[in-house]
Amino acid sequence: MDARSVAQGRDPQLERAVQEALDAVARAALPEVEIPPYPRPARRR
């Protein structure tokens, strides 16, 4: 970290790490979720 960034209250290493994490999340494929079939709603007796 350089003194100028610290004086401005910035952390370039943390900012880069957050950007890398956000990029990884954006590239990750969402899993396919299969909703199980329910023959009828549950009833209370």
C-alpha cells in the first residue's frame, strides 16, 4: 500500500480482492434446481 492511498482511506489490495470475488461469482453458473412434484397440498385434519 502506498502512503497516498492510505491517506485517502483506500486499500487497493482489498478493492482488487473484492473485484476478483465479484468476477468469480459472475462467471459461476447457477445450479439447476428441479422442483419436486407434489400431488396435492397438505391438509390439516
